[in-house]
Amino acid sequence: MLIHIAFIGLGSNLSNPREQILRALQALGRLPDTEVLVCSSLYRSAPVGYLEQPDFINAVAQLKTGLSPRALLDSLLALELECGRTREFVNAPRTLDLDVLLYDDIRHHEHGLTIPHPQMHRRAFVLRPLLEIAPDCMIPGIGAATVALQQCRDQQLEQIVDVV
């Protein structure tokens, strides 16, 4: 079995968001052929797009997985559903949002799955936690995550707690 390194973005702004993220981290470690290697601190961020909703709690986890990109995404979507995720409209409030940000150093696109995540280089709530756990991270097709984060200086982000 080939082992891959993937980075997963986690976000929540409904039903005790901090606990949603912590439960999701435990669930990620129970996925087949998958281990959570490290997780960032938790961060509070303002919503993007639809603004009339609570702030989000965000984190990034690094996984070691034998799952393919599609199998990993399908597992993440199943976890979202288990946590009560609904998709009423774009950028709606959510109990849990799990995104495949990076998978090894590949660039990949198929229906419903683009790697690297197409908006990650524009979001401080992804880049700052990512750089916390992978300070030399390169985003395929984009470049250094540190440079991308400099372009997000106007986005407010508050580190709220370390995850052990």
C-alpha cells in the first residue's frame, strides 16, 4: 500500500464549533489506513462570502493515508453528514466543513475535487494553521504558502487554543 501525506482543512460555525473540530480530528484518525500526524491550533475567523453568520473555528490537520484522493474526499463528506452538515446555499453556516487542501505534491482535478484546494492560497484561515504545522509548505502551481499568506494580511484571524 502506498502511503500519502494529505492536509485537511477543518471548519465549523454551528453547534459548538470547537467541539465539532475536536470530534472531527478524532474521526479522521479512525478512517481506514489513515493516521493524524499533527494538527494546528484552533483559529477564529470571520465568515467569507455570506457574512450574516457566526465566526468560524478553523484548523488544519496533516494525515498519513493509504486512501486515494477520491476515497479520502468521500470519507470526509461522509463525516460531514454524520455531523449534521447540510448544504442549503453557497457559504452557508455549517456544523462541519472538511476540505482536502493538499495531497502529496500533486495537482489534480476531477468532478467535485480539485487539489490543491482552489481557494486555499487566498484564505488566511487555511494558510496560517497550515504554516504552523508545515512551515516550508509549497502549494503546487502557486508556490510558497508563506508568500500566499502575505497576500492575506487584511484577513483577521485569532489563534484561540492549542490542540494536543
